[in-house]
Amino acid sequence: MKVRKLTTIALLSAVYVVLSILTPIRIINFKFTFEAFPVLVAALLMGPWDGALVGALGAFIYQLFFSGYGLTPTTPLWILPHFASGLLVGLYARKNNYDLDFKKIAFISVVSALCITALNILALYVDSKMYGYYSPALVFGNIFFKIIVGIILAFLYASILPRLISFLKRKIAQ
């Protein structure tokens, strides 16, 4: 792996962790952050495995050091959503030869947000069953809210990402 690419992955993973820590709005079991943004940047800029790596590393570091839960048997389930998001978005970007406009980025961002929501609900369900705090209201009660917020964030990301990716491609090429 080239030094520049490794540095970019490390930097974006660190940005993921910082955004996870500094931007949360917590409502019961719902956490609203901008942590998906660096995963999308990595996937759109460098591809599926790099996007997945940023998502996995960022989520793992956050889970281990800052979530308050540390390393548990369900840690992989909490890492999976952003890993899958990076992989999915990167595959879509590669399929489109990394030539993505607002519409394409909005589409894949919405799909990614829905994927993250579904996998987070799965993680919460399994975690709650394993540790004995399951309640249908806790696990499934705010799905509609999560979906709406995810779609809003996806369009916000799509309004920023085309210009940012174009700028970063020019800088990396230098």
C-alpha cells in the first residue's frame, strides 16, 4: 500500500472517530452524527475496500475507546454497518468509473443510509437479546425517525461530496 493512500485511510478513520465523538445528538437509542461522511469520501475517492477499511477502523476505534462499551462479543455487529456502507458505496463508485454527479451520489448515499440503519437495528436487536434489555419499543420504536434522518443526511452529503471529491482528486494527482 502506498504511503499516501495509507495516510489518507488513517486520516479519514481519525476524522470518523472525531465526528463520532464531537457531533452526536443522542435520543434514547438513536445517535445522530456525521461519522458516515469520511466513509463515503474514502469509498467514492479510493474504492470499496478502502471505504470499508475506513468504516471498520473508525467504528472499531470509537467502539473500543470512546463508546463506553469497549470490546464485547457484539463489537463486530456495531462495526458492520459502516464497513458495509464503505464497501457498498465503493462498489457503486467503481461500477460508475468514479464519475458520480449529485444524483448518483444522492442515490448511493440514501441506499447507504438505509443499509446503516438496518444493520444498526440488527446490532441493537442482537445486543439487547444477548444482554437482556430487549424491548420492541427500544429496538424498533424509532425506525421511521432513523430513516428520515438518514435520508436527510444523505442529501446533505450529496450536496457536498461531488465538489469535495473533485477537489481531492486534483490534490492527490499533484
